[in-house]
Amino acid sequence: MALLNEHYLKLKAGYLFPEIARRVKAFGEAHPEAAARLIRCGIGDVTEPLPPAVVAALHQAVDDMARRETFRGYGPEQGYDWLRGAIAQSDYRDRGLEVADDEIFVSDGSKCDCGAILDILGHRNRIAITDPVYPVYVDTNVMAGHTGEADASGAFAGIHYLPCTEANGFIPEPPKTAVDVIYLCSPNNPTGAAATRPQLEAWVAYARAHGALLLFDAAYEAYITEPGVPHSIYEIPGARECAIEFRSFSKDGGFTGTRCAFTVVPKSVLARTESGESRPLHPLWLRRMTTKFNGVPYIIQRGAAALYTPEGRQQVRALVEHYLGNARILVTAARQAGLKVFGGVNAPYIWVAAPSGYASWQAFDKILNEAHVVITPGGGFGSQGEGYFRVSAFNSRANAEEVARRLQALRW
Ligand code: MLT
């Protein structure tokens, strides 16, 4: 009989969002009348249609595929040059940041890349992960065998957790001890906190001093509204030597179902061999992509490229403004309901302290049963998320306003 990967057996519960879906389904089956008025503010999934510029480009690309002269088969695994060029120019060089076209790797999602990046890293790295955190960073390290078992609080042996609390504004300082790989997400999922320039400078300085690698997830950068908050880790001098950045079209372009993202691997980012030799990670990632991936479909990449046209950019801005408008409505309502609220200013998530006495899943059950609204329990993002819950602003305006009313009507 074949052997299985026993590291998967250390993962106690199912992945957070399927677990929420399971509970919501059970609720719907038990209360069909309530299920009809259910509003989902759980998983951060967009609700508004794709920008018209994208839709037109997708149609055009389908027509391209229908004609022999413009038909495409396999594309470059790392993305078509025209998309990589548009990304590097618009997202980086136009903002004064040095990123070459061939340092952009187009993919089918940041979630996939955040997990896949472990393919090119060694197994003996000391991994630091914020808590609460997007569960993918932890779970993929568990799956890769980089941890021991979880304790009663769900914390895995071998991971260096960086607590994100009200006291530190949900942005941790670099640890006193040495770690090798650090996951940072800003603006943050789930807390909505965005790291300031001095905070990111401290992380880059730490990484450079310790030869550490920063895995910087900037999937929500389009939601930054406060001036001065960095949109990219490469705004920090020295980051090209120590950081890989993950970006996504999911949350700004509405591509959660369309699937397109990119990862920036500067050629100057080095890691070392067991024998102490420094080598660039860029060729390893290229090798990984060309071996394990066949590229994002031509049609989808054409859609993504349309996000960079003048109309596309305007339409993306309108989408982001729409969701940020929802966030403002939710923040105001939750505050008026007497709840302590964070986030929602530079991110599409609001992070709410559950009234005292309520654990995260208890708050989840109460809001589901009494308000018929699905949120995400903070404890699902890590032990420091216990006692909080996350409300996603990805919704129609009418739904956001209705959720606001229901949150205000809820008696704790
Ligand atoms: C979330 O709700 O945390 C995100 O939608 C998950 C994801 O982007 O994969």
C-alpha cells in the first residue's frame, strides 16, 4: 500500500472556509426560512461583476481562439510578455520602483503561489508567521512537514508565532531571535491593519541583518486609502535583496473566480545552500513554474491586461471604492452597536472584538442564528484571533446596508 503524507494528518480541522460553509449549510437545512434571508460576509469573495473593459477583452480573446491566425496553444509558463510588461510598468516602474518584466510571474492565484513558494525553500528554515493570519501560510508549512503537532490552542510546534494584538495595532515587531522566513500580509487579512513605512523598514532591516526572506502578501494593496502607507514592499530600500511579493487581481479586479495573480521574485533575492553558498531564488522559481505549471489561460491573461488600460483602471477604482464604501457602512454600524472595531480603512475587512464572554465561534453562531449573517470567527485565523470576528465588505450595497441594520439590532 502506498504511504501517505502524514503531515496532513496534523491539520486538525478542515480549511476554515469550507468549515464555515459546512456550518452554514447545516443551518440552512435546519432553518430553510432563515436561509432565504442569509447574507454572507464570511469568505472575502467579490460579488460585483467583472469590469466592462475586462469583459470586452475576454470576448475578444475568445474570438482570437476561434481563428487559426490568432489561436494560441501553450503560452509561456510565467505569463505572456505583454501582461508581465504591463504589470511591471504600471504597478512598479511608474511608481518609481525597480522591477523588471521578467521578475513578474503570472499565476492562477496568490493562495497557490503562497503555498507553492515552499517548493524552492529548504526544509530546515525557522518560519515566522503572524497570529491571527491567513490560514494558508500555516497549513502549507504543516503539509510540507515544517512543523510538529498542534497544541490545544492550535499552535504548531516549530512555527515562530508573531502575536498581532490591539496593543501592537495588529502589526508585530521583528522578533528578538533569528528566523529565516517571515510571512507578512499588508493590508492584513484578517485584521485590516496596514503596516506603516517605519514598520516595514524595521522588517527589511531585520531580514537583511539575519539573511531572512520576507514573503510579502500585498493582495489587498488597492484598498489602501491612507497616504504614506506603502503599497509594495519594494518601496522600502533594500527590499529587493530580501523580499518576494505576492499580488492578486482577485480583490481589486474581481478575479476570484476568473483566477489571475502574480508574484514578484527580484533577481537580487538570495538564499543559501546547506553548504553556505548564496544563490538567487529567481531561477529556482522559474524552474518550478516551467515544470509544474502551464501558465494562466491566454483568454484570462487578456482579461487581466485590460485592467491596465485607462478604462480598466477607472473601473477597478470604482469597484474598490464600492467595497470600501461598504466597509465604512459596516464600521459605523458596528461602532454604533457598541462594538470595538478595527480595520475597514485600508482593507475590505473589519475586525471586531466580540463582546466579553463570547468566544469567536459563539459570536459566529449568534450572528448566524439571530442576524442570519455569516461572518468569519477570528479564532479560525489563529489563537490571537480568539474573541474577535471578521466581517467582509465584499457585498452589494443593499446587502451591506442590511447587515449594518441587523448588526445594530443584535442584542448581546
Ligand atoms: C478570505 O476570506 O480570507 C479570502 O477570501 C481567502 C482567499 O483569498 O483565499
